[in-house]
Amino acid sequence: MRIRSQSGVLSWAAVVVCLAIGSADAQDDPAAADIRKASESLVQAFNAGNAAELAGHFLPKGEMVDEEGTIYQGKQELTELFQGFFKKFPGAKLTMSIESVRSLSPNLAIEEGVRVIAAGKDLEEQAHLRFIAIRTKGADGRWLIASLREFSDDPLPTPHERLQGLAWLVGDWVNEGSDGKVRISFRWSEDKNYLLGEYEMDLKNKAGMKSSQRLGWDPLAGRVRSWLFDADGGFSEGAWTATENGWIVKSQSINPDGATASATLTIAQQAADRFSIQGTQRIVGEQAEPDFEFMIVRRPPAAGK
């Protein structure tokens, strides 16, 4: 099971649980009402933190297969799994929607649906799982689980979540090296789906150069992409790749005179308030340009703010 939160994703063994159950489709099958009651009983066992009772909802040799394909079989192994879960995630809450129940015989049925498991502080971490359960009806009338298979149904990360690896850019930055002065400011867009950057550069023989940049997630390419627009009419596009040491940006640009340019930028966070930008493989038209490197530091707040 994968639990998603704003702070990241935690992975741990899947567990069959539910808190609230309901589906109009499930009532179409004659076994649905009894299976609903069996699921409600399973919920009560989970909410009580009773691992042995929870495992008792499976056949003696019943099995559970999590979304990664790991198989847990038999009451002892399932009990140990649930005990470990309750120890690691106390107070977890779960919801389940039964989407369909299909009887294959008077004593055999297939149950399908979706579970949402919430855990952590304020229950902000969630796992979405689809499931298929094969249930058998015993002589005592109970519908026990012979096999349960879970599949990850986590919602896709939002564009904002995709950009968390670059969230440290937010703020004001400055470089005052011998080669010139660079001022950079980053903020989130109003919808939180983009990082917006403003650049102002005073370089040798090029004073007051300004650019605006937008960083976002490209779902088609499956990567971060940037678009930069210069005040003089030039523009560029960058494809970002995360590495162990920072980010590699492959940039392609069009200059105001129509000349094309390309470069490889390496952005590396050196500390919480310091990062470097290195430009290599710089080509303008058919001419190679020299490499450059800037060390950027976070600008302290103005006095009185």
C-alpha cells in the first residue's frame, strides 16, 4: 500500500480494511447483503486493532496479495502482518466502496471495490487501493475471504507535488561576483501549479537584462519543463532532469535576431541558502560560447520587514 501526503509517499504492506461501506450496484446480487455484513464485521475488528479477529475473516489457508505482488497466506502470517500494521500506524481510519458482488455459485462470490486508508497526524496521509476478493460461504453462513488481491489506485501526483523537488527555489536570490550581478526571485503561481521566476542581470557590456520564467510539469514528457522569455524578445525552453547532485537543464532558445542557441545548465543546491548555475556546451548559431558559473545566495530580507 502507498500512503500519499503533502510531505511525500510512504510504502508499507497492504491490509484489508474498511470503515464505511456502500454501493447501489452491490445490492443487485443475492449475496451482496450478507457480504456487506461480513465487511462491516471486518471493519469493526480493524477499528478495534484486533489483528487476530481481523485474520479470522479469512479462511484458515486464505491469502492476501498486496499491490506489489507479495503474498501473505494463512491466519498466523496474516495476524502478524496486521499486528505490525497496527503498531506502525495506530489510529488509522479506512473507507471502502463495494462496486460489485457477483455470485459464481451459492457458496462462491467475487467482490470488487475501492478502499481509502487514512493514517498519520490528522489522517492527512492516504492510500487508494482497488481490490478483488473471492469469498466462500461456510456451513455457519459466514462469507470468509479465500483470496484478496489489491491494486494501487493512488491519484496521480498534482503538478504542485511534481515540483516539490524545486520548492527550495522560492524566495529572493543574488549573485555579486566579478563577472556581474544577478538577481533572481521565485514564487508559486496563484494556482500553485507553476514556479514563476524573475531574473535581472547586469553582465559585462549587458546591463539591465530582464527575463521571466515559468516552471511546470509536462505530463506528456513526464518531466519538469521551463519556458523563459527575455525582455528583448528572445525566448527559450528547457527540459529538466533530476540527478543526485541537482538538476540538468537542456535549453534551446531563439534570439531576437532569429539566431538559435543551445546550452546545458547544471543547477546544484550547495546549501539551504546557496546554489550554483553552470553553463556548458553553449552554442549560438554555429559559434561556441565560453562556459560560465554563478554562485547564487539567498538575499536577506530588507530592513524593517
